[in-house]
Amino acid sequence: MHAAPKAPMRVCIALSILFGILFVPSGYAQTTTMQERPNTWNPQISAGIVFLGGYSTADEHAHEEQHGLESGLQLQEVELRLMSNVDPFFRGVLSLAGHMHDGVMEVGFEEAFLSTLAIPDLTIRAGKFLLNFGKSNLRHTHARHYLTAPMPTQALTGADHLLGVGVSLDYLLPLPFFTELNLQAVRPAWETGHTDDPGGHAHGSDEDPLDLTYVTHLKTLVDLSDTTTLELGGSYMGNQDDHGHLESTWGVDMTLKWVPLERARYETIDWTTEYISAHRDGVKGDGLYTSLRRQTAQRWWLQLRGAILGLTRETDSRRYRGETMLAFAPSERSAIRLQYALETLAHSDTTTDDHHDLVHEVFLQFIVSMGAHPAHAY
Amino acid sequence: MKRMGNTLLFLALILWGSSVANAKINVVTTTTDLADLVRQIGGPHVTVQSITKARQDPHYVKAKPSLMVKLRRADLLVSVGLDLETGWLPRLIRGSRNPKIRSGEPGNLKVGGFIKAIGIPTAIDHSHGHVHAHGNPHFWLDPVQFKKIVSTVTKRLMKLDPAHGTDFKGRAAALSEKLDAKLHEWTKKMAPYKGTPLVSYHDTFNYFYERFGLVGVGTLEIKPGVPPSPKHLNRAIQMVKGNDVKVILHEIYHDERPSKFVAKRTGAKIVILPTSVGGVPEASDYIGLMDVLVNTFVGTMETIAQ
């Protein structure tokens, strides 16, 4: 008597559960596609993870001037980046980045700036951004050609990435070939990245906020043919030290790039050489590196880089570093890279054991990027 | 001295006057097909150049700084849209520092929004490869879709240069007429091959299939932009055999090895086709390109039949 009217109800419940199970997945799929379009009002979002693991013999000897990678597993970079045109006049970029230092994850706003959209030939930026010094500083960790910045750049600028809070003027000169002049005036905002920084060049909060660092960068690129380009660059970074003396760092670079028209996706070659010279309190010296990258197939790269620190001066501690990398990029959004590096320090006094001066490094890196389509940088 | 000054001023005025009178619209397009279209409609009132060369894969263009220089003085940028150029064009536009061609300005025209797109994905997930959220962008290989953008481009040129509006309209009408006549011819030539199963390397020819009633049974790529593995190629061999595919269409700029591998093991014939104006010398304009596609295809089918 009581059960009879409930039976159809049970059937109803059972059916609705069944329908629920059957249709929830497709319903879910539909809501996700529906949401793709309203999302266009949100800023473009991209996120990247760079995972690094490997071994360096440097740790066995606790080298003081070792600038290479630390043994073990680490997150080299975690980045969340938001980009959007703000209105017809400005574009905003904001990035939150985390890096691992001695096993501790440090997170902070890496870049946060506005740039102009409506001025012909000129882009003005204001906020915190990467300084346009040298060939490699504008590349984020995930976009670097090797696992680390070039050894001379890192040693002579004293930073992993040079960052600053200030303004930047970027002018495309009215010439038939690409020539860009970039002027930047910033309050330095970079960490040295090394606790044993030789120059004590740490930029801390005790600095005078009006002590600005100036960067000038001239870059020109000429098409030698449909497939080959020659790029020449020169940059200068200067500031006054605590005693009013001028501290400066400058560099020149040259890049030859070959990208065949029809097979642009399958093979490319680029060859970059850069010379950097530093004249700062604590860091005086110069260095040179040269790098050859060969894309051998759609997803494979083979790379070699050699570097010397103390090329013409500072001969008492000349340092050499050689790196070779094999990179595999399953798609535009991921990469697996294996790098072997050999570093050696040549002392003028041979009291130390030469054997200890050789450092070997083997590291494997995984990079993924999610969200907004990554740009095909040239 | 004064007379010389006057002469110089006079000359300067003449030069200035003539430059205003002959001010051509400086148009840059992303592909050679669009460049041909703008050239045909704009006639002597436009200068046109294409960013990509005909034998280049429009997906994989690098944002070369010299291309920014090309764009810096452009009055109009015409692109395919449908995310085809998403990897490189936004960067080039920013790098050109040319406010006229920014997205949303009259100087920026994405024609993909004016056609009926096919292959719109039902779910967007990057594990599906390099998917285009708004549909397959290779619409220009269907002359009917291509004809749709004739009026789109004409209207935009009229907006930028109203003085030559009637001229643009006249040229557009003549082009449409020519396209109609050619379409009739192409349809007739292709009619015997309705239902022919085909395989291509990438999803490039889907609009071509759609127009002429051909059947695309699959691609050699695993997913858009992901090259085939040996395992996938073995599956592709089964696909070719199972569907009785006799012809593999191959884009001019893709690696030929996968197509050759499959062709060798199935006996299917590879047909290498240009996908843009200028890809082969005979494809000197859009109609020439379609002639090459239709004639090459028909020619191949006839040899197979013999």
C-alpha cells in the first residue's frame, strides 16, 4: 500500500540520476565551450612552469665563484602572466613569478608595466620591466636558449635578470631597415641571485631613490636575403656609485640567422656572438660568448655555446665555460632540454689543485606554457 | 638667390600637391591571396605587399623585425583571421608602432569573420593540437568563400578612400563576374570526381573538398601542428587502404617524407599543391591558383583512371 506509489518515484529518481550521469559530461563540455567566448573580455592569461633537475660537481668542492646551476631538483621558474589592451591608448602587462633560491620559493611581481599603443613610431613604457641590456636579458627564464643566461653576462652584470622600475622609450627609427633605439631610466630592482656576489653589488632598499640607472640599446636588423638576416646590437648601462663615480657596463652583439622560406618549420640556424665589458666598483672585466643553434627537424635543436670571462683583462682568474644542449619541443607549448656544461677556472697562482677547478654539470629541464598562444619570436 | 628660393618653394609645392593627388592606400596583407584580391579591387589606387611569401607556411611565420618596418607606414592591414596568424601578427602590429593598423581600427581588416567557417571545434583543449577556436582558416581554397570577401575588402577600401569608391566597386563587380564564370567551369571539371576519398598532410584543403564534393578522410599529422609518429603513419596507411584513397594531397611547404612513406606502402599518388597565389609560376593570381589546383587534381585522377 505504501510502497506502490513510491515505486514510480524511485524509477523517476533512478532515471534522473541515470540521465544526470549520461548528460552531465556533455553538458559540462558545452559550458566550457560557451565560456571560451565571454573570456575574450578577460586579459590574456598565460602560465609557465620550468622544472629543472640535475647534478653539478661544483657542490663537491664548494666553489666560491661558481655561477652555474645547483644540484638537485628545483622549480627554476613559475610564471603567471596577464596581458591586455587597457583602452585604445594603453596596454598592460603584469607577471607574477616565482624562483627557487636555496630550496625556498620566492614569489613576486616580476614585471608590471603600461605601454602606449597610440603613438606612431614610439612606445613608452612605465612600470617595472626587464632592462634592455645586452642580447639575452629580455628573455625570460623559459625563453632562454640555454638553461642559464650566458656566463659573461651573468658575471659582469651581477644579476640573473636585470629589472628596474622606471620609464622606457622605444623608438623605431625612420629607416628602410629595422633600427630601434631604446632609452631606459630606472631604479634598479634586481637581486644579484648570488649570496657570494663578488662585487657586493646588491641593490637594496638603502639606496637613494634618485640614483637612477640608465640603459641605452641600439638594435638593427638587415635582411641579407629572403632567408638570412644580420642583426647588430649595442647597449650601455650606466649609473653613479655612492661616491659619485660613474659605473658602466657595455656590450656589443652580432647575430646571423638563417630561416629557409618553405622549411621554416623544419630547419633554422642562428649564430650569436656577444662581448660585454664592465667597469664597476667590484666588477671590472670583460667577457665573450658565442652560440650556435641548429634546428635539425620540426621539434629538435642542437646547440653549442662557448664563453670566456676575463678576455683581455683580469687574467689572474680567467674562466671558461662550454655548454651543449639537445632540445626536443613536442609542440609550441612544451620542451624537454638536456644540457651538459663544463666550466674551468684558470688561476695564475697554481697552488690549488687543477683537478678541482673543473666543474661538470648535467641538467634536464621541462618547460610547459599554458593559456595564451606563445608568440613566434624571431 | 630669391628667385631660386621661389623656384624651390614652387617645386616643393608641386611635389606635395602630386603626392596628395596620387596618395595611394598603402596596403599590407598577410598572404599573397589577399594581396592579389586587394590589387584587383584597388587597381592603381593602392600599393600592396604581402608579409608571407607564397611558398611559406602561414602558420609558422616568425615575427621578423624587418616585417615591422613593412607595417609601420601601412594604411590598411588585411589578414585572414580565424587565428591563422595569432602566433606572429599581434607581435608585428605592436612592433610596427603604427596605431592605424591596430585591431579594431579601420586600418585592420580580418576577413575570416565574413565567411562561413567550417571545422569549428566543439571543445577547445590544447591536447587537440594547434586548434583554431573559430574554425578552419584555409577558406580561400573555396572560390565561393573567397568571393564573399570581395565585397568586404571593397567596402573597406571605399571607407579609406571614398574618392575612388565607384572605381573600386566597378573592379569588384568585374572580379565577381569572372569568379562566377570560372566557378562554373571548375565545378564542371570536378563533377566526375564527387565523393573521391582524399588524405592530406594538414587540414588545408577542407574548404576545397566541401566545394567540390570531395571527401577528406583524414590527415597525416596526428593533430594540427603535431608531426606524425611511425605508429600514426601505420594507422594512416590503414586509413588510406581502408577508405580506398588513391590520392594524397600535399602542401608545398610541408615535409614530404610522411606523405612519401604512406604513398610507397599504399600505392597512393602524391599530388603536391600550392596553397597560395605565387606558389607555382602558373598561379600568378587567384584564378590561376584555382586553375592549378583543379587542373592538377583532374589530371592526376585521369592518369589514375587509365
